[in-house]
Amino acid sequence: MRIVTWNINSLRLRLPLLAELDRQLRPDVICLQETKVPDPLFPHEALKELGYPHQVRRGMKGYNGVAILARQALEPVLDTPDWCEKGDCRHAAARIEGEDGPVEIHNFYVPAGGDIPDEDENPKYAHKLAFVDQVTAWFETHHLARTVIVGDLNIAPLENDVWSHKQLLKVVSHTPPETTRLNAWLNTGFVDAMRHFIPSDEKLYTWWSYRNRDWSASNRGRRLDHVWITPDLVASLHGMQVIRETRDWASPSDHVPVMINLGA
DNA sequence: ATGGTGGGGGTCCCA
């Protein structure tokens, strides 16, 4: 089972890119973040025609929005908390039948956190830290089996998850309060499926700012997108790809997709 | 040290 995660930065604008991704990779499950489409306007039919009739989505007007698309049946997990009681469409979860048993998929879009890394000065940063704290506490008390967490977690936890550790220590996405919290969340019972394949002394990015004239040449990337799995799925983890080429497609997202293969 | 570029929905928010 091939599972893709992608911050698509507007689903409706980038439907053609999603079709191209589907053509090239043939995923079984696609988890999207920043769909930016309210549920009544969700492109249900277009995605069905693309081969994904099973859809779990949580969208709102203008911002945020997550979706899980699948070729096979999805059972939505509906009793997830409303993090920070904001009702802001940052988490969707569903169960799907895998080759050797059911898999539970949690798709997250963690708040970006604004520019100033100070909880008192910047409520967005405070919200980001509180969000991760709440999610961590929830996973500590819900010990899940055969579970995958994917999404734009908006934190690059390791030194080689950013182009310059030293220069980004005070930049939101790589500050110690954030990286410490992301590690605490991971350590509630998950394995970093990307770093399972790429050692932590190698640079690994999934996001390059729109503000770099030549993103590939400057290569000032960050690993903001993640795939985590519970240890009981490690034996069936057969591959991981960062689909870096999509960053050069016409009108790209600033994030690139990540795909894992969970075999039997 | 600064500003650089996108998407959404409307004349400014968010990333």
C-alpha cells in the first residue's frame, strides 16, 4: 500500500498536479494538507474520476483543510479532539484495510506559528506549541497499533532537517521549544519512517520557500513534512520517496510529496 | 539587515 502525504496549498488550483502525481506514482492513499476548500465545494467528483472515490475531508473557507483520499474503503475516525477548541480543520483520521490487517491513518496540519518565536509576543507561536502539547498528551493516553501519522507538522526536528541548523535556531520551525515538542510527540510510540531510510547525518528536505529565486540552486530547504509509523508496521515498511521533482512543476506547491510503501 | 513569493477572498488575511 502506497501512502502519499502532500501539503498541496490549494487543492482546487492544483488538481492537475494531483492527477500527474497519480499518473506517476499510483498511490493507494493520498493525504493532503492546506486544501483551502470548504466541504461543500470539495471536488468530490473530480477526485472520484481520478480513482479516489473514498474521501474523508475537513475543510473550511480560505485556510487550512485536510483530506484523505483512497482507492479502497475508508472508515472515518470521527471522535478526534477539536485541538485548542478552534474548529480549524487540521486533523483527519481514517482506517483502511491493509494487506495484512487494518491501518489507522492520522493526517495533520500543524499551525505554522507565525514569525516571532516568542509565546508572549506571538499568539500563533503559542498556539503552535499548545497544539503539539495537546496532541502529544492525546497520543500518550491512546496507545495505538498499526498506526501511521503523516502531514505537514511545520517543524524540522533534526539538525540536517534544515539547510543551516545554526542560522535557523531562532527561526520558527526549528526552535528548541518546537523540536523538543516534536520529539516528545514522536516518542509517544512512533518511528520516523523517513529517517528509517535516510541517516540523520544527511540533509533531507520537503519544503523550499517560494521566496527563493532558484530554489534548487540555493537549496535552503526544511523537512516540515513527516511520516511516522508504529513499531508494529516497521517490518512492512518497504520504501520511502521524497518526490522532489514536483517542486519544478508549473505553479507548484512549496511542499513536495512524500510516499511510503507498506507491503505485506 | 532586508525582503523576497504564493493562495484565498475580497481591498488583507495566512503561509
